[in-house]
Amino acid sequence: MVGDPNLVESDVELLELQAFDKTQAKQFIKKKLDRVGDRSQRVERAQKLIERDAGGFGIYGSPFFLSEFVELIRGDKFSIAKLGAREFVDFLVQVAYKRERERQGHGFSDDEQQRFLEAIALDMLQSGAAYYALEDLEVFALEAIASSQETINVPDPEGRRRVSKLFSHHFLSAEEGQVGSSQAATIRHQVWRDYYQGTSLARALVPALPEALLVLNRRDLSDGVARSVVAAIGAELTVPQQFVVKFNDVGLRNVLRLLSAAVPVGDDGQLNAVPSDLSERLSGRDFRDVTISGLDLRGKDLRHTNLSGALFSNCDLRDVAWDGALLSGTAFVGCSVDSRLSTATNASSTIDDIEYFGPQLSDRWAEPILTDITNPAEMRESQEDYVLRIIAGRLAKFYRGGRLDSAISWPAFMGGLPPIDRDFVIRRVVRALKTEGFVAEDRGAHGSRPPFILTGDVGRRQDVLLLIHDGVAGETIQAVCDRLVRKA
């Protein structure tokens, strides 16, 4: 949607800023800071600071952060010795706080400014609010000052004027009309929201304050917030034991994100263990769209867990109980996984860039394991039987009143298909049927999805009827099947 009424969408070109690598980041800094005759070595110091970015944020890759960095570093003097003692983001924050004291003349300490911004960020996590009226900002500011000074003082008019200088802080941006008709403010960029939401949550999580449990159970944390929490805690991440029994599905997803974020950056060989009291509560949960990275989950119970859209990266998944777990768009990258995975209910999954639909996952292993929830006397449906059943079910949609229709709508073609088979049909079966000349889309028709036209080729139509009536794959149907069956 284009905001300017004088423009149409075709007049607007969107540009996406790609992340820098460290070499490109250094070149950017050199171009922006290097001056002829400058002996302050600002460029060299700035580049060394990027080299020592060990916080796991990958901050040097963000064009936004680099621009911030360049602006803040111009007038700042720091020694090489200081570089090892500061995280990259902490350096930016500390310089910004110093600049705010000089620019605004308010005299608020680093801790007071930090608590003020954290109060806003934590409320954003708790309430989902995006903007705050000036009256709200005053409450946050007074609470932050009171927390820092461990005393509560109601400010006089001059004190209120001083407090109001925080409302135009470097890390806030003002917007008109976001809260009623009054001016409102928010934390000015997603990367800073992630940073302050993470530090505020860490401040509540370490002493196991109730608001930490409330936030963890309320909404899914972004990966940026999770990394910020872990970096703020610094020491080994521990989950308060009194929280474990109170976690809902959202809370458990967030804990897995935090444990994943706590894995040392670049150390693919080191895995984080999942605490035993936590691992006992993983089965039957909703873990949709969660990214789980660098965790040792050997022997854990993930039975009946919804893992749709989940990503497992560099995890040890041997001997995991997967019975009844739903895999749909689930990806495994660089993981140790064994044949027990074949006991999961597989709609679609990817193991190191190889896609598996339905029983294709079982066929990955020479001797797939029978799931505990099926009749042990019945073997799993073979891959070819599965493919033929799906093809027959879709082509049968053309058969009505004792004859084959020439065309049907997309909803009719997909009608009655179990959700677990949708990925396979949309991404593979339709393509195979088109390639082998069975169906085509009517491009002349209107609508979001054109109708499907069945081939007029006599031989193919006879094979369709043979498959529908007798379950037998003729030569042309077999060609479709061969495209869909993964060979060992």
C-alpha cells in the first residue's frame, strides 16, 4: 500500500538493504571516517571494535547500526585498552547516553536513562503497544528515576521540565496522532527495541520477577530479543525453577529460543543441554515456527508435538521420541537424526536441503521404525502407494456423472484433501501432472487461481479412468508417479 495518494504502486521501487560482512563494514567505516592528516586513529580503533564484536548480534552487518556507529564515534575518544572491555552495542549506548546529557543538559545518569528506555520496552512486550503518549512517558521516567535512586520524589515544575527532556531521547522517535490527537513516541528502530526489550527482560528474569513469566508466556520473542537477553545476563543462562511448571506453550517456545541464543557464536561443536525439569514438559506442545539451534535433545520426548514450520539447526536429535509429532514445512539443518524420526506424522520436511513428503521420510532409512500409535501388524503405506493414492484422489475430482469433465476450479481440485497432504500436492503433484501433460491452467480465466483443464489426449484420459476405477497405474500415470517417488 503506497502512502502518497499521488503515487501508484508501480511508481515505487522498494530497496532492501543487505547485511554487510566484516570486510565491507570496515570499508564503510574507512570511507566515512578517514580524513587526510587525521592522526587520531579513529578508523583503526573503530575497525578493531568491530573485530571484537563478540556479543553474537552481528551488529556490523546492519547498515543502520553502522550509520549510528559512525555518527557516535566522530567525537568520542577511547583507547585501545577499552575495546576489549566493551561490547559493541554497549559502546554505542554509553556514547549515546553521554551525548544526551550534553545535548539536553538534564544530568540523568546512564542507569537512569537505561531504566527509562527499558520500562518502555518491557511494557511494549507486555501490552503489545507501539506508541506512548507523553503522560505515559512521564510515568516511565519517574519510575525509572525512583528505581535507580531507590527513593520516590514527586518532582516540582522544574523537575518535571527536566524529566520531559527524556521524551526526545536519541533512542525515541516522535509521531503525531498515534495516541489520540496528542504527540506520542516509540523506540525508534527495531534493533533498538530488540536490545532494550532483551535487557529489560533479563533484568526481570534473573531475580525471577513475576513480570518475566508474564512476558514469556504472553508472546513469542524475536530472535533479536532472545540474543539480547542472553548477552545482558552474561553468565550461563538458567531458567527459574518456579517458572518451569507455569510455562504455557508460548513460554516453552521462548525458553527454547533463549537456550538456542545462549549457544556460543560460531561454535558448531558445542551444544546446550536442556534442563531435565524442562525437557519433561516438551511432549504434546505447540512449537510451530520456532527455531531451535545448538541444543542437545538426545532421548527427549517430542511425541504429539506440533512442529509445523519449525527449524532445527545443529541439534543432536538421536533417540528422540517423535511418535505423532506433526512435521509440516519442518526443516533439519546440520542435525544428528536417526530413523526414529520416521515415526512422526510427516506432511513435508527437509533434511539438509532434501525434501520429504509423506512416507518418503520413512524410506530414507532402510528399516523404518513402526510408530507406537499404529497397529504393529500393519506396515506403513509404501511411498508409491501414497503417491498413487494422492494422484487418484486429485484426478477423480474431474470425474462426475460417469464421465470426465474438461475443467474444474482450483477449490474443486483441492476439495476434501487432508491438510497433511496439501504441501505435497501444491508443491510437487501439480507440477508433475502439468509436466506429464495431464492438466493445464486456463490462463484466460479471471480469478486468483485459474481453473484446471484436463488433457484431451485419449490415452491419458483412459489411464485416468483406469486409475480411478481399478487403482491401476497405466504407462502415463506411472510416468507421473516416477517423478514423485524418491529413489533410494
